[in-house]
Amino acid sequence: MGHQLFHGTVIHSRGPAELIILESALLIVDANGKITNLIEDISRDKVSVLLSALEIPTSPENVRYLPRGQFIIPGFVDTHNHAPQWAQRGLGQSMHILDWLEKVTFPNEARFRDPEYARRVYTSCVDGFLKQGITTASYYGSLHAEATNILADICLAKGQRALVGKCNMNRNAPDYYRDASVESSLKDTEACIEHIRRIDPESKLLKHVLTPRFAISCDPELLDGLGKIAAANQDLPIQTHFNEAEQEMNFLQELFPQFKGSEADLYEHYGLLNERSILAHCCHMTEYEMGRLKELDCGVAHCPVSNMTVGGGFMAAPVRDFLRRDIKVGLGTDSGGGFSSSILDAMRQALVASNAREVMSQGKDKGLDIGELFYLATLGGAKVCGLDTKVGNFEVGKEFDGLIINADGLGVMTMLEHEDSTRTIFDKFVMTGDDRNIKEVYVCGSQVWA
Ligand code: GUN
Ligand code: FE
């Protein structure tokens, strides 16, 4: 594969308040999938002169010119996603979290003991997320090492960038779906770490992510063992659920009274809270825990769709407050918990949640705007996953994970009108587009969906 060149509208984010819209840009990607140039403003007739000056070995005919209504954005980052829940989405909505786990989720995830079943569901799952523009996902697997390795194989084969974790859970789950012992849980985790290091030795696309489901489902010895693996493997991210819902928080307090209700203190005690931590939900946060997350540089996976459907109650995480304090935050679909596996829907629901927060805070925490939602879905998520030096936007030197959007006349998104500005077209896509508007998907320069 030689260089790839795209000319037209390029939209990306440099920060929560830095939405960049380039209407006549030239994006150049080299044979290794790296972005070598982003010329911000160049008319079509100047492209060929520029290419000779840059000594790029290609001819102007190879430039892909995007018409009005099409544009390029960075791939979406899904910071929290349960792959085994792909086939249970939509079930058990409005149940409280522990009841939902027992009645819907554990029986479903137990099926992944069968590798054939795992292969079938995970193939559909990875395809389903790729077609929705999710170029990076942080996946929870089931507790099974074999199925988790299959998920990693499928991500690699299909070209999706992914953090993949064997889920650790050895208590407060039924006999048929629980790690047999602390030792077996840790041994299976080590095996999954090894597997990913074998199939992707340079971590081009994959990393194992340490995945204690949540403290309720892990004995202290298991948390301790995972903390030791985290200390010995500084390259591995860590993910867990954090202050999601009252039912979970109350039970956790019963199990670990010594931490006086602070999940931050609990995970920190076991060596699981640091700049590599991806904390899902964070709906109920004390001032103290906000401070700890900032000091330890943890990332938050905001999952607004599941927070308002599964879990118990209407949970609107304080995203404006995270941004104000410069705590890393991105979006998660959560997959099973909720009605949608789309990051576009997560963006819209994040808007709704932030509007609720504005009311709850008597106007102190303003609702999010579209530029902020887009940041969360791209660069914000990349930061949470520790991948922002590689992806998240189109800075020169990063790898090209991008989507070609066709906003013109496809699906049911708001129709375009002649007078629409590029910004208007972008807003229409973010608020009303869906996978039908995602025309092509690239990861590290390779086309992985069309
Ligand atoms: N807490 C522990 N497990 C889960 C899960 O699968 N989904 C959600 N939303 N919360 C959890
Ligand atoms: Fe979850």
C-alpha cells in the first residue's frame, strides 16, 4: 500500500473547546498508516504542485476528493464495552444493577464457555462496532480465557484497535459463572496477557486490559493479585466499574467497611488506581473521590445510555465537573446495559445527562455542547485508554484511524439544504446520523469497513 491522500472537509478535536473544522484540507497518510501531513487549507488546483514539492510518490489522480456533504472525522473510541453482552442488548432494562447481573447477564455470559458460541457472537460484535465507526474499543470479555483469546484474535483479524480483558470474578456470582479460585483467575489472566503478546508482539492494535469486574465480585486476594500484575506490567491498562449505582455501592460498603464507602481508597489500596485506570460510570462522586481521580490521573468512561436504563434510577454522571477539573473522560456504550451500541447515541445521551446535571446543579454545571460531545467520543476517549499519542485526532505523527462520513441523503439523518454551512452539516450528523452515514472506516491506514 502506498500513500493515501484525502482532500476535502476534515473535522477533528484538539480539546473540549477546540473543535477544528477544515473545509479544504489535504490529509496524507503514509504506507505505515501514519499521518505525515495535514495541510489545513489548499485548493484542489494546488494539490498537484504541492505533491511534487513534498516529493510524495503518488500522482494527483490518486487523491481522493470528497464532495460537499462528505467529510473525515477520527474514529470513535468506546471506552467501556462488554463484548459478551452483544446478544443480550435491550434485555432487562430498568432493573437494578445486581438483579440485572443475576437474572440477565450472568446466564448470558456463562454461554461463552463454548468457544464456538464465543466466535459467533464476537464476530458479529466486532463487525457491529466497526460498522458504527468504533475504531478503538476497551472490551470486557467473559471470565473464560479461551473465549477472551478468541475475541482478541477477531479484533486483530478484522483490524480493530482494542483493549481486551478477561473478566475477573470469583465471588457473589452463581457457581456456574464464577472463577473457580483466586489462583485460576490469576493464571487465566496471565494466559490472556501472554496470548495478546504473542499475536501482537508490538501492541500495534491490541493490549490486554486487567479487568476486575468490580470489587463486589472479587475476593481481596484476587484484587491484590491483580494489583501485583498491574505493578509488574506497567504497560497494561486496568478497567473496572466505579460508583455506578446505589445498590452496588451499598453492597460494596458491606463487603469492605474498612474503606468507609470510598471506592477510590479501595482500588488504590489494591494497586488498581492510577493513570492506567479506566473507571466506568463514576455516577456518584464525592468531593474527596473527585480529588483522588484527578491526583492519580485516572480516566472515566461515561456511559450515559446505560446509566439511564439499567442500574436503578436516573444516573447522570457529573461530566462537566470532570472536564472542569481536567479529569480524563470519554464515552462508553457499555453494550449490554442500555438500548444502543452506538457512540453517536452515547453522545446524544451525554447531552441529555448533562442537561439534567445543569438542572440538578441549579445552573452551575452547564450542559455540554456538540464540540465537547465530539471531543469525548474521540480524543477524550483516546486519553482515557492511554492511546492519545497514537490516535484520537489527526495530529501529524499519529496513526490514521478515521471515518468517511456521507451526510448527504443516506438513512434518516436530517436532510441537507443548499445553504447549510459545514458546521451545520456536522451538527446534523452528530445529532441525527447513524451507521448508514458511516461510509468507510480506517484503522492505522487500513480500510476495515465499507
Ligand atoms: N457492574 C458489574 N458488572 C457490570 C456490567 O456488566 N454492566 C454494568 N453496567 N455494570 C456492571
Ligand atoms: Fe459495564
